[in-house]
Amino acid sequence: MEISLYYSKIDPSLLKVILALCVSSIEIEELVRFLALKNLQGDHSNEQNSSGDIQKKLDVISNEIVIKHLTQTKCCNILLSEENEAPIVLKKESKTQLYTVAYDPLDGSSNIDCNAPIGTIYSITPNEKDETLLGGNQIVVAGYVLYGPSTELVLSVNNTVDRFVLSANKKYLHVGTIRLNGKKKIYSINEANSNSWNRDMKNYIDGYKANGTKYTARYIGSMLGDVHRTLLYGGMFCYPADKKNPNGKLRVLYEAFPMAKIVEDAGGSAILGNNSKQRILDIVPKDIHQRTPILLGSKEEINKYSIISKL
Ligand code: AHM
Ligand code: MG
């Protein structure tokens, strides 16, 4: 079933926003697929984005595509992008419910030039009062589009997580609902940082490597690729705090919140780690580019962390 039909009963303004993000992703995937042929690899300039990263050409173009389509809906009041230092405030042109979209137009930028999975991550939150710092528990839709061997959209709407695959004639078609009950024994973390990890994380990951546990490690370095595998196969994904980065690396509003919502709605857990069982979605954001440590996966795996770190 096509996506617009699948969600035909939700608020029409919300559907408009979702469909604008679908159209954006179809334009972006077209660029991703042919970037080597279109001279779209490499850095945009030597300038850093709001998170201190050098922007890739595709980061910048993808951001422009998303802004264009969301503006055209006239159903959004504020856009928060990884690529824009400040919130983008849109003109109010309609009396319908207005939404704020927080998004990373192209996550996993370091994978762009080697043709590994990358994608777009977002959350949609009703926003009556033009606030910029909305909590994770107010999000009504969270999603990501994975530009991988196939282009796949994963969306949490009404607390249910569904998968849509982009067909040859550019339609997102429903292929199933996700429940995080996979039993594969996988842990996913950038182990190159292990010398800087705090004791809790060292003990937790050592537990996965102990004799007889039969775990394997998988790490793509694109959060949405790693989380997608976790949703479908099971296991855990983690980007912890460490001695060099006491707040971790990933951003609250447009990386951690959407993924935490999807994982929870699929039946898993998403917590800070860092000696805390606090839910990611309970973070009260103070800055639009704030970072957080994150640990997510099946309840069983996240529970192991609580036991090992004696929380
Ligand atoms: P980006 O938004 O600049 O692409 O950075 C976020 C990405 C995540 O997708 C991924 O989990 C992480 O950075 C990987 O970082 P590292 O290379 O430090 O392991
Ligand atoms: Mg990112």
C-alpha cells in the first residue's frame, strides 16, 4: 500500500509534512545514487557547520531540498537542521496546526564518498507557541530514510513503527511493521574510543567479549544504518560519553530524539548510559545543537547495562 493511503486517517497537515519529507528524500536519493557521476563528492568548503564538522557538498544540497519542500507545505513554523546554526522561522500562512521539524538532512556524512549507507533523520512535533526547544515526549512522528542497497523509510506514527520501500516508480510502499524482538547477538560501538571510555562502558563492553557469550561487533558509522540493523536483527547501538567528549557525539534534537522514539515505539529502550538510566526522550533540551550520550536497543541488552553499572 502506498504511504499516503496507509496514513490517510491522520491529521491532513501532518500528512502533508510527512509527504514533503518523502518528496525531499526521493530527490536526495537520486543525488546519492549518482553522486560520483555528478561531481557531488567531497567537501562543500572548509567551513564548519553548527556542530563543528566540515560540510560535505551533499550535506548542503540535501538541507536546501528539505527546507524547500517543508516551506511549501505551509504547515511548519520552525525548522531545526543540523546544518543551520539558528532555527529557521517560517512565515505563518495558514490557520492549520503547525509543526516543527528537527532533522539531520544527511546523517553519516563520513560515509558519503565511499558509497556506504547514509540517510535523513527527523522528528515532527506540534508547536502551537513557536517554541524552539521542544521535548522528546511531544514528538508525534519520528522517521528516517536509509539510502542503502534499497531506499527505505522507517516511520513511527501513532506509536507504531512501519517500513516503506521506495519502488522503481518512486512510490513508498508499505512492507511491514517493526517490533524489536530480533535475537542476534550484536553490539555496535566505535571501539577505537575505548581508551577514553569511562569505567561503566568498559565493563559493559567487556561483558560482551567474555568467553562463551558469542557476540559479534558491527559498526557502520552511520547512526541510522546501525540503528536500522538493531531494529531488525536485535542487539544494541551505543555512542557513549568518554573522557574527550563528556556529552558524547550525537545531537539530541535531530539524532537522539527521533531514534529513541522509534526504538521505544518498536518495543526497545533508549537511555543515556553514562551511569544513568534516564530515558533519552526525557532530556529537557537547552540548546538546539546539544549533544548526548546514547545507548539503545532491545530491552534485554539495555538491561545488561543497568545491571553491570549497578543502576
Ligand atoms: P554526522 O551527522 O556528521 O554524519 O555525524 C553523526 C554520525 C552518526 O551517524 C554516527 O553514529 C557517528 O557520527 C559516527 O561517529 P564516529 O565516526 O566518531 O564513530
Ligand atoms: Mg548526523
